[in-house]
Amino acid sequence: MSENILINITPQETRVALIFQGAVQELHIERTMSRGLVGNIYLGKVVRVLPGMQSAFIDIGLERAAFLHVADIWDSRTNDNATPTPIEKMLFDGQAIMVQVIKDPIGTKGARLSTQISIAGRMLVYLPQDSHIGISQKIGNEEDREQLRNMVQNLLAPGEKGGFIVRTMAEDASESELRMDVDYLRKTWANICLLAKSKPPTSLLHQDLNLAQRVLRDFVNVETDCIHVDSRENYQKLLEFAESYTPSVIPKLVHYTGERPLFDLYGVEEEIQRALGKRVDLKSGGYLIVDQTEAMTTIDVNTGSYVAGRNFADTIFKTNLEAAHAIARQLRLRNLGGMIILDLIDMDNAEHKTAVLAELNKAFARDRTKISASSFSALGLVEVTRKRTRESLAHILCETCPACDGKGQVKTARTISYEILRELLREAKQFNPREFRILASQVVVDLFLEEESQHLAMLGDFIGKPISLQVESTYHQEQYDIILM
């Protein structure tokens, strides 16, 4: 199966879409004004140590202080059998410390940090504080794993400090390719150490590659057929980057020159709009309802109009099987992380449950992000955890609705009209104006002029003051003011 990668670049943002089997599987967006911080290395300054929480706040030059937990301090993990050293014995206020961002700031939370530094290359990940050589779990052949471990070991000088993790990309790599990656990573680390000695605290020591460059480093694989770039200037930059860093990618890079926008041509713009909605329609007629909250995401599966099964149990089973692939795709598209609860349609057949879980795990296997699913709970729910490192698509592209303030619903016009009547009565008991004027949206004013006109007239007679109405076109349905004339 071939995979196409689309890179849409403008001065304000870079957008990347991965197309597999004719459908958009992943979306990545990076804005120039707010680039992701994951992978960046800073010389931080300890601003507050919290012994009760075994954590500390670190100033790395951002608007909010970043968060460092004792479990993410490398020194405390050198011996797993030893009692961890309390954080107050390792850090003190004002201390300069080298840290790396492992989670971007999300919502009101600051960035999450670690003192275990890792620098990613194309083939390898360098761990300067470790001496371990690890192999990606996705390289399943034991013979290949041992061969790669020996190749990397041979590239290390006797007594050299520092370890490596061999990435999936290196499965068919030659020794010379691995050597180039090792040399690049050593040089990068040496430069970081040099800057740490000369720069003041809160300085940025190393910034991860931009999104377009990370595509060439991390996303391209043997299934990738073509990488379309719609900017000539950036196409040339990516060519230069690939020549010195990922030469095998060069034949796959193509400058898109068509008149129609690249994302329009492949239907990505429509897919983005659908990925921001709650409802996801399935081909069979069933559908998903995706609800994203601060604490967790819930996904509800419904049969909808699908009735093609031989019986009701068969219909439910086929809908859940289709939903498994749709759920996995939506998690990638929307970049949903943390706790995810799947409310699949209830199945009584144990074999059907096993098959659906197997299909779900098979669909999750394509995910680049660490993800795991539990078995069905007593309530028939499946709990999924997906590592959260960056903001979700909705958090990047959307903001809280000013009309409903995030509730997802607004009060009816009738509810607002009754609130206004109660407020008028309250105001009349405290003040003695010549007239009361109601400023409200068109729909509320129309209601007062028609169905609620009698109640408004009765209140005017009761308080003994005239009540006038005025439409404010800029007001949303819940907004109103009462003016004392």
C-alpha cells in the first residue's frame, strides 16, 4: 500500500497530511508564531521546589513556569532498586539545570520537563547520559535486532559515555548510514554542552527541527510513495536538508505546481472540517459521537440506519468492526490523547468481543504515538490511553464559544425572556426610573412582541412603568441589558 505525504507551507503555518489508502490518516499543523516545544533543550532555572508534590517549577523563558517531577529527574533513576532521592535534596531555588520538554503546554498547564536528554536523528536516538543500546520494538526479527546492536556497538569508542536507541528507520540501514547519524548526534550534543557553559539560565540550547524537516526525518518509510511540497522556496530548502541528512528521501520529494490548492485536490480541507465536528458517519450508516473534554475523550458508537446484518447481533458486530478502524483514524486525525473511553455497542457474544478488540489493536498498530487499549469492562466500555505530547487539532484551530462559554448549548429565547422579566421586577423594587428599556437579541425581542407580549404588558402594569424594547444585532441569544431611562 502506498502512502502520500502532502506539505502545505505558508509564511504563517505549515500543514502536513498523510494519505493512506485514499483517505487522510494524520494531520499535523505547526504555526510560525507558536511552534511546538517538544524536544527543545533549555538551560532552566529552578524557581520553586515543592517537597509535598515531589516536583519543581522551572523557568525556561516561557509565559508559564514549566513542571518537573522527581520521576523525570535522571539522577533519581540510576538505580531502580534504590530508594529514590527526595527532590529537595537534588534541587534548590535558583539552581541552573539542563532540561528537555517532553510535553507542550496544554490549556492552563505549563510544559512538562525531563532531565533525561534525548536527541533524535533519522536512524538513532542519542542518550548522552546513558550507556544502553536499545532496539525499537517494531523491529521484530531477533537476528536483525542483534545485528543492529553489534553495528552500533562497533561505532562507539572504548569507554565512550552515551547510549543509543535504534529506530525502526534503521532496520535496513548500512553501517555508513548509522555512522553518519552517530557523528551528527555527537556534534549536536557537543554544541549543546558548549552553549550551556556560555548562556545564561532560561536560554534555549537546542531546538527540534521544524515540522517539514521532521516529516523527512520521522514520517517517511518504505510505504511512502511521494512527498508533495507546494512551496518552491521550501522545496529547495528541504532538498538541501535531505542531501546532507536523509539522501534516500530525495527521489520522493516533488514540487507541486498545480493551479488547484494541494489540500483541496486531495480533499484535506473538507476532512479538517469534519475532524472538528462531533459526529463521524460510517460507510455502513452507523456513526460515532466524539466528545472531547479537559479530563478525557469519549467516543460513542451507534448503528444509525445500518440494518444489513442477518440478525441484530450480526448488525452490531459489523458496526463495531467498522467503528474500530474509524476510531483509530479519528484519534490520529484529531491528535486526541490522555484517557479515551470507547462506548461500543453492547455485544453478548464473547467471540464477537474478542474479534472487535483484535481489530481495534490492529488499527492502533499504525499509530506513531504510544497507545494501548484495555479489555471490555463490566459496563461494556473499552479504556484507551494515548500519549499526549502536543495540543489536539481542536485546541490548535478552535477556541471556546463566547456565546455558550464551552457548554455546547445556549438557553432558549423563552428562558432568557423569563430571566428578563424577573430582573425587571427586581430592578423596579430598587429604583424609580421614568422607563425601563430592554436591549436584547432579535429572537428575544420577537418573542416579547408575539407570544410573551401579554406577560410583558402585565409586568408593566404591575410596576407602573412603561417598558420599551430595542434590538441589539451584536448580542447573542443569552445576552441582554436593562437600561433605566
